[in-house]
Amino acid sequence: MKRYLPFIIIAVVLIGGVGAFFALSRKGSSGNTNSAFAGSTPAAPVSKPAAAQNSPAEGLTRPNVKVSSPVLLEEYGDYQCPPCGILYPELKKIEKEYGEQVRFVFHHFPLVKIHKNALAAAHAAEAARLQGKFTQMHDLLYTNQSAWKDLEDPRTTFIAYANSLGLNVDRFRTDMESTRVDQVVAADLQRGQAAGVTGTPTVFIEGYMLRYEATNPDGLRQGINVMLQKKATS
């Protein structure tokens, strides 16, 4: 037995070394799980949830860089969607924080099978856009989500919002039911489906989809900061 002991020790050491190598290799290959993005190419579909972010949102500040054009952030949202309602004030904060460095675009993605009033709300927002008040109606729909989401017919409430914004109410009422508005919402839905959107909120930054679990203040700032650094000019 003593005769073979040195060989046994060498074998154990080798096995341990190989095991450590594979462990480190696996760790290295999964090192990108903290990335906010779902894929390495624009409009990549969500594959799996991102790992939780390591740093608090307040630790991710806007980088001190200049860009020739703003970073594009696109949200596919549903006005009746509770997570969208939660994300809304965070996006407003980020919009104010980053200013002209980020351009925000909202696309309609009403989940009509589970949110009975989402489509009507999208129509209300687009009807308001035709009178130059999309942002104001967008804000009212989200800040008052709990007031209209369960109504049997929310259109009366939306008309009241239009009146409070000083819109031509008769035109607004007609536009809400128009083919023109319906086509805009339908086009957003088709665009989202083609890009791999399956739920809301879904956010793209410069065409890259954020992972679901990174769609939070921390993940949004991380994604924006990465793209600002990429677009930085001297």
C-alpha cells in the first residue's frame, strides 16, 4: 500500500485541480448574468430572468459624457398593467435626471385578454395625441390607474380627463372610436410582437431588450449608462 501512496496522492491532487478549473470556468462563463440586457444583439428576445442587481439604484448615477444623439429608450406598456403603473413614476424620475441625453418613446401593448380597459385607455392616449396632449393624457392614465381600471365603461372618465386638459371633447370622443387611432395601436402591437415582446412592461434601450428582472430603476440606469458610454464623444 505504501508503494502506491505517492501515486494516489498525485491522482487526488490532479482531480482536485481539474474540478477547480471547471468551477472557475463555469463562474467565468456566467459572469454576464448581471447584465441588464436580454441578449447581445438589438431586439433580442427575453431568454431568462436576469440576476438581481448588486448595487442600489441611487448608486448608479448619470455618467459625465457627451453624446451626439440621445440614447433611445422605448417602452411597450399597458395602461392597466400594475407593474407598468409602478414603473411609470420611476421612468419619470429617470427622464428628469438624464434630460436630453435620453429620448423616451412609449408604444402601446394592451393585454386585452387580461385587462379589459387597456385598449380603451390606449385609444384615449392616441386621441389626445391628435390634439397635442399625449404626454398629459399618458400621465393621467397612469397616475389614476386605480380609478378607472375596473370600470364597466371607462370612456366617460377618459372624456373627463380630456376636458380637464382643455381638449375639444367632441373631437376627442370621435377620435377615440376612429379607425385612425385603432390603426396606430394595432401597429404598435405588431411591432412589439415582431420584436419579441410578450408582456408588459418591456423596455428596449438602443434596440436592446432589458431582461424582465432588470426592468427596475437600477437596471434601467445600468442599461442607459452602458449605452451612453458607447455613444460618448470626445
